[in-house]
Amino acid sequence: MRSLNKVSLIGNLGKDPECQTLEGGISVAKFSLATTEIYKDDKGQSHSNTEWHSIVLWRSLAELAHKYLSKGSLVFIEGKLKTRNFEGKDGIKRYVTEIIAEQLIMLDKKIEENNHESNL
């Protein structure tokens, strides 16, 4: 039987992307992404619940993020879940689940610049 590992998110960056270039010139960028669910309870009061996701982008997507994204940017991310483990300084094995982005769409509206020249 086939399986599927696919994640789609729309949210805002929690901070500017952290970018670096690895051996061989491979770019990687990481940032946190907030998705917020808003709902009303049985009394009609609005509540919100924010989830934070760790996003990792490679190569050209990382370069795109470095060039155009910043804290607060609204993006659509599509990718796959990846869990890795490491040993902390205290010797305890820890697990991290990240979303490895395969697609990135910037959803912020462009701010039109005022290009009018004034005559003095």
C-alpha cells in the first residue's frame, strides 16, 4: 500500500528566516510559522489557538526566503513532516519535528510605492 506525507499551511513567520550556506554552496533557511485557529464557544465568545511549526527550506527556496521574507510575512507552505533526534547537553535524547518545504508561495500584498515627483 502507498503512503502520503504531505503538509499544507498558511501562516505568518514568527521571526526573520535564519539562513546559512553549507559545504558545496547549499543554502538552508529555517523559521517558525504561526497558524491560528479562531472559533466561537457555545456562548458566542471568540477564542484563538496558535500552533507554531518549524519550517526548513533548501536551495532555491532558502534563497527566496532569505531575499523576500521577514517576521510577519504571510506564506503558503507545502511540504513533508520529518522527525529527527539528537542528544542534548544533558545526555537526554530529544526529538524535533520539522516541515521540509517543497513549495513556498508569498501571500503578502505588495505595497505600492508613491512614485510621484513633486515640483518645487
